[in-house]
Amino acid sequence: MTDFFTVLVISYFVGGEIMHTTVMYDREEHCHEAMNEEIVEPLYEQLFDLYGNTIMMRCVLTEDVSYYPVRPKARPNSNG
């Protein structure tokens, strides 16, 4: 299975300007783990308390490959 870099993005507004805080992961499941296991919850809650409910957190899959599966080398042709 090929994996792609995934970015955890927290977007919120400060003084009418949109801000983005990002964390890069080498696999999509790592990003979802950070969200689902409440790893980033303290930061999210602080930003929510400071700037209100105009905050959003999501995982964005990139097109950049982080891992290719290892494939065995082809055997040499022994048919002569």
C-alpha cells in the first residue's frame, strides 16, 4: 500500500484574519489518531475558548508519496 503525507490543519480567525496551524504526518492514519485519541484536543479547546466556534480541524491528504511498498526484484529471465 502506498502512503501519502497528510497534514493536520486547524483553522481559526484572529482579528478577522484566517489562521492555519499545521502538523505534517507521513501516514493518514497517524493524523486521524491525533484527532481521535484527543492528542490535539487541548490546543483545539484553548483556541475555541479564545476565538469562538469559528474553528475547524481536519486531516488533508496530499499527493506527495511518503512510502512505496517494497516489491521483490524481478527474477532474471532463465529462458536463454
